[in-house]
Amino acid sequence: MKRKNKNPLIKKILKTLPVFVGITVIVYLGLFIKDVEIPTVLPVEQVSVIGTLNFLDRSKIESAIKSSISGGYFTVDLNSIREKLLQQPWLKNVSLRRQWPASLDVIVTEQRPVAYWNHDGYINDAGEVFKPEKIDKQLNLPKMNGPEGHHSNVWKFMNVLYQEMALLEFEVVRLDLDERRSWQMVVSEYRNIEARDSEGMVNFIDVKLGRFETEKRLQRFVRILPSLVVGHGSASNVLTNKNIKVIDMRYPNGFAVQHHDLQGAEA
């Protein structure tokens, strides 16, 4: 009877022995890789930068990544590489993943500028400011200016203006918020062939909205703008006389118009 009891026990030990040995091998292998792996043991041989790039050089990003790799396939510090890449203002988001047996995929999302911010930055499509080392002044973007830290307010108001002006086939090419929190914008007809005069120039007009009752003044401006346009909605869509310089909406119930070559007139 005692021998019969021992046989099942021995069988159980023999069944579990391979599992125990396998686990032990894996643990020691992991410790070995952690302790001895160097770039020459399972090195990262290929780096692929994935994503659309309009402003950054893909090859330069790949070179920066390769110079940041200090370990092998298993020990390369992905978080460190990601943080280093995100120091580049043009990169909005970065993620990395290993690809067996010796590759590293780097998925990048580039910033999408939708407006200039002051003289040294851009605003992206999420309303966030980023400041690259060089600013390309040739991009077809509206200009937004304001005190530091107030870009969100300017961005939100620009969205309101964009919707209002689009209904009138106009666009805001510049929006300013000064230190006194007073608003001023520059508008023009849409930048297309029909919006240009005989000399190929686009007409611009400054609009002063002031500090108080901004929304109310904006709505009044939206109502009076069509009356200042000749042939609105046609190929001859140009501002009256092509010489309106400023419309001042800071009056309680009216506005004032200043021309390039005439004295201002109130209405």
C-alpha cells in the first residue's frame, strides 16, 4: 500500500519538473539579457519614421533617433527617445514600438499650423501655441496677436469670426487683442481671383471692435458690411470705391468709416 501511494507522488513531480525547468530557464535568460545586452547583442538595426511630414526632414529625425539609442532591442529606452523627440516644437505626438527582430517603428504626428501667433510662433488646430526656431512668413495663414497666455481667448474668438465672415464671403486675415483687452481685426474678400482688383491686389479693411460689448458690435458689423460692398456675391465683389481703410464700431449705435484718401464719415 505504501508503494502505491509513492507512485502518484513521483508521477506528479515528474510532470511538473519540465514546467519548473522552463520557468527557471526563462528567468535566467531574462537576467542574462538584462545584464549583458549591449548594442552589439541584438542591436536595433533599422529605424522607420511613420507619419506625414510637411515641415520636418524625415532623415534628420531618423538620425536623431539612432544617435539616442544606447541599448539593444530589448533594453533601448523608448520613453527617453520619445521625450527627446518631443523637444522638437514641430512634433505634436510621438509613439514607439519594437518590431522583431531588429527594428524600431516611430510613429510621429506633426503640428498643423492654422495661424501665426505674435511674431514668434504658430497656433495649431487644437488652439495650442508652439514656437519653432524658425517661422516661415510665407504660409497662407491668418495672424493672431495678443498678450502671452491669452492665445486661447483669441483662438476662440477667431472661430466665431470665421463663421460669421464666411457667411458673407469674407475672411479674417488678422485678429489683435491688445494689453487693454481691446479687439481689432482685418478682413478681406476671400483670396481668390474674383476678389482681386484690376491690379491684382486684395482689399483689406481694419475693423475696431473695442473692449466692451464686443459680440454686440460684431453683430452690428455683420449687418452693415453687405451695404459697403458693391456687387456682393458676384465676380465684381469689391469694397465700395476700393478705398475704405477703417470701420470703427466703437460707437453706441453706429459706426465711423475712414477712407484712404478721404476724411472719416460717421453713420
